Amino acid sequence: MFLSALSMNVYAGSHTKKSDVTKADYLKQAEARFDRMDTDKNGILTVAEKKAYWAKIKAEREAKKEAKKTEKK
């Protein structure tokens, strides 16, 4: 199930660029995201690693939103 969510995020990122995606490119992106998430590099994503990764992504998105609000003022 998690791989499906991971794959959907990879697809979503590729899809927004409005270009075709090869299977090789899709898998390369999925593997790169897996590698970023697997912080201890043991080839297994733990629940803690997944939670930490998504918390980091959420914090980065929030920081970008706040930066944009500050720029507009």
C-alpha cells in the first residue's frame, strides 16, 4: 500500500510537468524518493522513517507558504 502512495506521488510530480513519462523514468524517480526516505540506508522503510520524511516535506511546504506571505507584504 505504501509503495502505491509513493508511486502516486512520483506520478503526480511527473504529471504536473505535462510531459510523457517512461517506465524507466518513473521507476528512477520512485527509487530516488525511496532512497531519500531510507535514512539508515538498510533498504527498508520503517514507519518512523516514513513519518519523519513526510513531516519534513510538510514543514518545507509550510515554510514556503509563509515565505510567500512575507514577500507579498
